[in-house]
Amino acid sequence: MRDFSYLRANSLDAARQAAALPGAMLLAGGTTLIDLAKCGVAEPETLVDITHLKGLNSIEVSERGATIGALARMGHVADHAGIKSRFPAVSEALWQAASAQIRNMATIGGNLMQRTRCPYFRDPANFPACNKREPGSGCSAIGGVTRGHAVLGASDACIAMYPGDLAVALVAFDAIVHLGARQVSVDDFFLLPGTTPDKEHAIEPGEVITAIEIPGSPSARRSTYLKIRDRQSYEFAAASAAVGIEFEADGRTIRDLRVALGGVATKPWRARAVEAALIGKVLEPDAVRAASLLAVQGAVDHGANHYKIELAPRVVARAILKLGETA
């Protein structure tokens, strides 16, 4: 057993100060941290317990948008009437994630900070080469078993897939991460691996996620999250899509479209080319299917994950057409 210190933060300022300590990690729901500690990836010097901080678990929804506290539980957010009504894709992404037990423990802020499920990353005993764990050591996944790895946003240093669902919906609707004195768009919060795959989030030492803000919009209100996976539940996405759409008065011409992909990239992936190809156009199945192919522009497979390049556009098209049927 590896020894560590435990510190319960009694204020947000105290949490920030403690989080800046070398080797410190925040403890909220703990569902990701326990996993990482079990497999020998996370070895904190100090655990900073922030679960008792006041005011960070609120869920506020209005016409202007939603503000969700970082300590709000995934299950509570998924079941919130305002989120279900105004941001259905967010609710659907949450209730399709993990198990009910984990959703009842895991927090929104912790969900954004979760790390990849790449088996090479999570097995340091057998695969010491991992640039996420040990920068400069190499990537064991390249040339290995790659069925669950990324085809978008990868680099020569890392092909690990981003596993989450919630952030895919948040990226689609231009959500913002509150870090105290600083705010960052969710899209910018997640970093591409490039040559530094160990740096996954745009968060600095001493910063703490306090809330997520989602702007309200007609496209967010008419939205859905479609997740395709190897089994019905308790499984990560093979490919997923968060889609929101707003129609003109005729009910067929697309005024606004939001598309983001999960399960196929190294971070939640906004498919802006698909959006640009369809905005201003009448929703027709053939046009949607053709435009959806743009979702995987620049995709590169590593053998066994080639199927994602064919699957992702189908998921996007199915989600868009599903929303068109409800117009």
C-alpha cells in the first residue's frame, strides 16, 4: 500500500491552495480516482477532499441557459426536469454513461477530468511505454490492439480515445468551464495530444472547476445523444453523436445545427464541417448522409479501429434524421 495524506478543504480558497501542492489530487465522487489508483496510474501525495464545500452542487436552469455546479451528481443532473426539457442531449448523455451506482456518486467536474480507458495507459506493469503516463516513453498502443482507439485527433505520440459522454454534448452547445477567475470553453478545455499527451486539460495548478455553464438555444432544446456500443449498457461508445437542430418556420430548412462526436477521437470532437454543409439546406436524407461523411475528415485508422470511420457518419446521420422526424 502506498501512503498518502488526506486533507479536507473547508473553503474554495483552501482547496485551490491545496490543489497547487506537488502531487495533490482532488477527491469529489472518487469514481475515477479509485480506478486509477487500483491500476497504479494515480499515486497522489495528498488527497484534497472537496465534497463538503458549499454551493458547488446547485443546478440552475432558465431561458438563458444552465449553470451546473461542479459537485452536482451526474444522476441528479440527468434527472433534473429543466435539463431534460431544455438540454435533452445533456440528460441523455448522462443517463447512458456508466452505471446507476456510479452516476449517483460521480460529479460533473470529476466527469470532465476523467482520463482515457486505453488499456495500455492503465496497465503500467505490462506496458511501461505510455506517453500519457511517462512523457517520452513511447506509445504501446501504436502497433497493438487498437479497436477502441481514436481515428481523429491522434498523433504519433498518442492514439488514446476520449471515453466520456457528457463532454460531447457540452462541446456541441458551446458550454463553458468555470475555473474561478478564469473561464474556458469546453472545446478548449480538452487538449489534443500532439507531442504532449500527458497534458489533457487546460487547467493550471491551483485551479478548481466550480461550474459548467451551457448557453440556452433552440438547437439545444431540440437535441439528442445517440450512443452506439458493443452492449446495451455499462459500456463506452464505439461511436456517439450529440446533435441539436433548429428549423426555419417551414419546419424543414435548417437554421442552426450542432454536431459533436464521441468514441472516435482523442477529445470530444465538434463536427463543424457537417454543420456548415447543412445549415440553410432543406433536411433531406440523402443530403444528410452525404454531409455526415464530413464528420470523419482527416481520420486515420490503426487497423482494428477502421470501422469507426464508417460507423461515425452513420451515427451522425441517424441522429440528425431522428430530430427531423420530430419537426
